[in-house]
Amino acid sequence: MRKIINFNKNWSFAKDCADINAICENCEVVNLPHSWNAVDGQDGGNDYFRGTCIYTKSLAKNELPEYGKCFIEIRGANSSADLYLNGKKLAHHDGGYSTWRVDLTNDLEESNVISIAVDNAPNETVYPQMADFTFYGGLYRDVNLICVPEAHFDLEYYGAPGIAITPTVNGENASVAVEAYVKGVSGREQYRFTICDKEGNLLEVKESDKPQAQFEILGVRKWHGRKDPYLYSAKAEIMVNGEAIDEVSARFGCRSFEIDPNRGFILNGEEYPLRGVSRHQDRWGLGNALLPEHHEEDMDLICEVGATTIRLAHYQHDQYFYDLCDERGLVIWAEIPYISRHMPTGRENTISQMKELVYQNYNHPSIVVWGLSNEISIAGSDDDLLENHRILNDLVHEMDKTRLTTIAAVSMCKMDDPYLQIPDVVSYNHYFGWYGGDTGMNGPWFDKFHAMHPNIPIGCSEYGCEALNWHSSNPFQGDYTEEYQAYYHEELIKQLFSRKYLWATHVWNMFDFGADARAEGGENGQNHKGLVTFDRKYKKDSFYAYKAWLSDEPFVHLCGKRYIDRVEDVTKVTVYSNLPEVELFVNGESVGKKTAPDHFFYFEVSNVGESEIVAKAGEFTDKGIIRKVEVFNEEYRLKEQGAILNWFDIDAPEGRFSLNDKISDIMSCFRGKLWFAGVGLMIKKKMNAGKKDKGEKKSGGFDVDLKMDGGLMQMMGGFTVLRLASMMGMANVNFTKEELLKMNKKLNRIRKPKK
């Protein structure tokens, strides 16, 4: 029988080294999982190391069991890697998020040195190359040795598990097709297949001279999401003279689903609204190098918020997390990192990554859609992009006839874009109310799309806004306060959850995550749209807004507990609960009871001295403190980290424009449009200059083409000029203080139109 040996311990690691034979004085010993960008990929500056590093480890042949074949299994090497055995190159792999294996057998000596050169440098062939997250380099998942007999279940078939299980529900029963992939067989072998229920009880055994079998499960217990995530298991064995010489097994669930353009997601014939979150896999101080307990904590938090679905963005996630999704009943969108910028030279990589994603994850009942791409049409759809999508769409349907395809389109993608006609279902990433427009635009936009395309199922694949530990009683778009994020999600919940036809909605994001190019919100190097902080230590108020709508676990949550000092005489207190009635107490005295069908309870409270606030719903309570102050506590106000210019440093004469004004307001007058046209030319000039230097830096490139079309202007209109200038740093477009002050001086000459 096969033997799997974990190979994580005591690797020699050489940073910024491409020669496996070089003697490195600065080598260090590391254990896997490991990433060399665990710190510099999260601290801002868009300067994290992107290049080649080498992992080396010795292997004595006598340490291996006596088997016919020995493979090394690499579960994640970002983003390209070469594997060497005793100096001989055996394999190359492109794609940083999938499992791949290499046969070592014929090149093993008594004493061996295994070297893996891992490279996350920018290139034009391997996705992703442009995205709003850090491309952490490293061997950041497990590495194993797998020893098998000559006749074995195939380990080189796209990194797949060697067994594919296809259940088909027929009323109260299910037929289950089991197919195994074998290698090195002589033709004289027999195959034994076994089906068990969740408790391990044997249901049926079949033997065959072919590596496939068909089963019937009578009175099948269906996998029904979070309500009943019931799993069966199938085992396949290769038999020689009545004895099993190799085996593989996998769990599976029996379920049917459809996605209806009017009724949304339907699971086992029952309408089952998909309302949930997106997840990036990284952690503060770890990058992508996660342990099982980190995945478990993430899953516990996602279940606590009440989600029924997760979009696992923007790449293949760890097998352990897909297993958790199966066990806990989360419905999954799985995708490849074909994202943001279409590369004509990257087509083969999209195909290979898609094959690995589908074949490696085929058995997971939690997965219902395969994502073809994310925001890939941000610069428009050309013929090559469309052809790439058609190839991927056809490929997925050829590999998997049981699931659907989808894409995540960006706001500026027009509703009649031909690329929306390619997948089975469509979703859009919208940030109205954060990156332009206002929160009230989201629902009507989807209504318009639904009316235009009544036969295309439409969902919302991303929406969100950023929040850190900043606070205000008068929150506004772009202030990064916890209060604005809570307001934003209250509004989006009411708009999106009330539209039954939306097949799925996914908050962006469940957790803050690393994006080293970002310089905003006062903590550089992160995207702070999470409902939970990067370290998973703090659940923001918006977390509880979703828990109130989605979770059956009774609770009450008092918002604003980090916002203690308040200047107003009467202050707003918000409470979230999934219970029907909330009573609020101030210093032990009740200020009233309220009901709220939308689960959001608002109270007006006199702010005098220091007051203890207690919210009570049924047997549940939550409490906090507010304190009357005469001057606003500046600790609550956003101060950009390392900002060239802060908002309070800017001259803003009454009745005149400044860098603190929104672009849409400036563009409302002729002189403002002329001013902005000049700024656009300056940005384009800086971007063109940056392109010339692009190949000279080992850093996170974020290269975009600036096209001032209506969609982009709609997105940009909600930014203040200062905020836009800060965010342009993600595109390697940086302004000096002198340039910003000069821009502001010109704006000060333009009068604001009279309202």
C-alpha cells in the first residue's frame, strides 16, 4: 500500500538565488509551509521581493520504504518552480496555487539532494501578474514524498487524487459513477470499489477488471448545504492475487442544484439563497503559509457570521479548506487567477491552471461553479480575450458536465459586452458607495441588468468598503471609519438580500488581506475591506450586521464600542440582533424598547459625562461606554501612514475647490473638466515613464492602462483628488508634495458652482 511521508522539516533556504549549486553564506533553515514575503508583502511600499529563491533538502534512499515508485508532491509553490534532484532538472511547473508531483524514481541515488527553485518574479506568461493582493513567494503548503508500487493510481494526472466520483440524484435515490486513473498496470490487475456512509458503515462492494464502477444508493441522504452537509466516501483498490497493493479514497456528497435567473440558487429542489463572503487565504505575519488551525479558525468565523456560500478568490485554495467546506456545508465558487489584465501570451497557463483546479477538486460537493476570470475586461474585451474565455468555458464543460461556469465582471464592463454571453452565469463586482457613486445605486443597477437580460442569472461577486479603527458620528464615503463601513453594509444588505433573483452575493472580503501596493486607510500594505481584521482578532461592527441577517444563533451586538469619546450632546447608538426586540439601558435606566424587521436597531442617547450602555435582547446582553468630550478625539481621525500630504494640510478656501473635493464635483463645471484633463495627461505621462522602468525592479508590478471612459469616470467620481492620488500609488504613479500643492493651488482658483 502507498506510503505518504511528510517532507516539511529542515529545508535550507537561500533568498535571491537562482543557482542551485551556489554556496550561500546567508542560508537559513526553515520548516514548511514558508513564504519569503510574510513581512515585506504586507508592510506597504509595493516593494516586496519578487525573484527566485532556492529550497534544498537531503534525502537518503535507505530512509524510504521499499516501493516501486517514489514521487515528490508539492502542494503550493508560488508562482513558478523548477525541481532538481542531485543537480538534474526533472520538472518545471507554472501556477502557484495547485498541487503537482514529480517522479523521482529513476534518478534516486543512495544519497540525494532535492532542490526547488521557486520564482515569483513578474513575467508575461503566468497568472496572476496584476491584482490587488500580494503574490507571496515560497513553498507555502505541504511537501510530501509518496511511495507506491509499479502499478498505482496515477499521481501525475494534473495533480488529481486518482479517483473521480460523479453522483447523480434521481428522486430519493442516487447513482454514483466511480472512475479511477491508473498507471503502470499490466492488464492482469483487478479493481475493488467500496462505498460507505458518513459513519463508515459499508454500503456496497464491487469488483471489476476495469478501473470503474457504478453504484446505486437507495434512500440517499442528500448533501444539503449548512442544513445537512452529509458526506459518503468511496474507496478504490488495485488488487493482485486477491490482495490490495494500492488504494485511494475520497468523500463525496449527493446533491442536485440549478441556478434560475428569477429564483436564484436552488439546492435539491429547494430555494437556497447564497449569501456569503469572499476569502483570501493569507494571514498577518504568515502570508499564505497557513497551518490547519488557521483554516479551521477562518471556517469557524465564516460559519459564525451565518454565510451559506464562499467565493474562494482569486486562485485555487488549500485542499484542507475545500474539505472543511464540504464538512460544514458551504456552497463554493472556485476559480483560477485569470485576473485584471489579459495577457495574450498567458493562454496556455489559463488552460493548465483550469485543468488542475477542476481535476484536483472534482469530488468536492461544495463546489457548484468554476470561475473563468475576475475583472479581466477592466480595459475592455478584445478578440483574443473572448477566444480565451470560450476555450476555457468549453474546456470546463468537457471536464465536468455536472457544474456551471461563471465570471466576475467589473462595474465598467458594459451590460451588452459579448464576454458576458460566454459563461453559464454571471456576477459583477460593484463598489458604488465606496469607489464612486452612492450606496443606493447598487440595487437599481442589478434591476436594470435583470430587465435587459432576463435569462442570464446575475449575482454580486464583490462589494464592500474599508474600515480601520477610525470613528465618526458623521461618517462619509472614503473616511475609513468603522461607522461608515457599518452604514454601507446595512444599505447593501437591504438592497441585495431583498432581490431574490440574485443567484449569489459575496462580500469583499471576510478578512483584511495583504496588498503591498496599497497606501490608504492609515495602515499601508493591506486591503481593509474585511469584516474581520487581518489577524482575526477583531470582528468589525459590519460582521454583526450580517450575523443578524444570516445566523440562527441568537445574539445582540452593541455597535461602536471602540468609539468612546463623543462631542455631540445627543448621540446615535446602533444595535444589531437577530431577535425581534431590543431594549437599551443607559446607566441602568431603560431608554426604550424597539423592534426592527431589518435587524438594525437605532437609539438616540443623551451624552452626559461617562455612560454605560447596555443592549438587551431576550436573555442576551452586550455593553459599552460612551464619554462626553468637548473636543473631537484626534485618535479617531484617519491619518495616512507616510502620507505625502494629509487632508488637513490642504488649503481649502470657502467656495473654491481643493484636493479634498470629489472628482465628480470638480467635473461638474467647465474649468474643472479642463483641470482634470491636465491631471489625466500628467498621470498618463507618469505611467508611460514607469513602463520604461518596469523590468528593472523586483517588486509588485501593478500596471494599468488609463482609459477615461464613462465606466471608469463613474468609479473615480466618488474619490477626492487626494484619495485618488494616494491610490494611484498601486499603479506605480506617485506624486510629490510639490506636485500636489501645485495641483491644489490651481483648484483653489476655480469657484464651486452655486447649488
